[in-house]
Amino acid sequence: MTIETQNLLLISCNIDILTGATQSNEALARKLGVSVPNRWTEFGTESLHYVLEKLSENEEEKGWWTYIPIYKPENKLIGSGGYQGKPTDDGTVEIGYEILADYRNRGLATEMTLALVENAFRSPAVRSVIAHTLGEENSSTRVLRKCGFEKIDEIIHPQEGIIWKWKLSKTAI
């Protein structure tokens, strides 16, 4: 599954793509036919191994995990994003995103976030989208505000400290 925006192709990672991503950047580049920078994710491959395990257990969750944003003008992978699994019983899905530093402040994180939100809301099972950020004003909080999210909670995380919880309801758009 691919989501296309003005500047991005968001490619949903299946088992094959995730296997390539966990092997090497070269393997991922071959699988996708794109340029893959050395450090395309700040989170490392640990989360990719986790998603690979989840999809191996239940391929019905395909489309509800990792998406790889390809910057179309350069045919280049520029970060990662997606959902943290399928919608919960109450219709909530969580998103996350990252854009390489060289591609920030161009509206690409907002473009990717809006595409992920719109994609999620196409599912009748999704009633709201949530996200978490560090508990301070930063580029992620600005992206979420631009996309219509509201800060709804403040959580104390044992390792991260204060975390802000954000929400956008389907009825709000």
C-alpha cells in the first residue's frame, strides 16, 4: 500500500521491505528502488524488528505499522513514520513520524502527518488519532497543531520525563 502526496510517496512496510530494512541500507535501496541515506532513522532498526515480528504474527495488521516516506523529487528515503498498530477497540490509532534533518522546515512532516491522518480516517474503525511528543514546544508540536491536533494530557514517563498526549477526532475534521 502506498499513500501519495504532492512531494511524498509513503510506502507501507510489508515483511519483505522490513526484512530488507533490517539487513542493510543497500538491501532496502534495492527493494524500493530508491536512494537510502546512511542514517535515515534516528530510532535505529530495533523498532523495525518489532514491527517485522508483529506482521509475521498477524499480517492482517499490514498498513497499520511503519511507512517509509520517499521524497519524490529526489527519489530518496527521508525518514519514517506510521501507526503503532491497528485501531483499538474504541477506534483510536496512534501515529508517529520523523524527517531527516536536511529535509525539515519544508512542510514535509506536516504533509506526511496529514496523509497518515487522512488514511487512518478512511477506515470506519478509526474515530480518533493520537500522538505523543516530548513535553515542550518543538517542531513535532508545531506539526500536530498545524494538522488540527489538540494537546489533551500530560504524562510523566520514567525515561523521557514529561510527555504530551495529542488527539484529533474524526468529527473535528
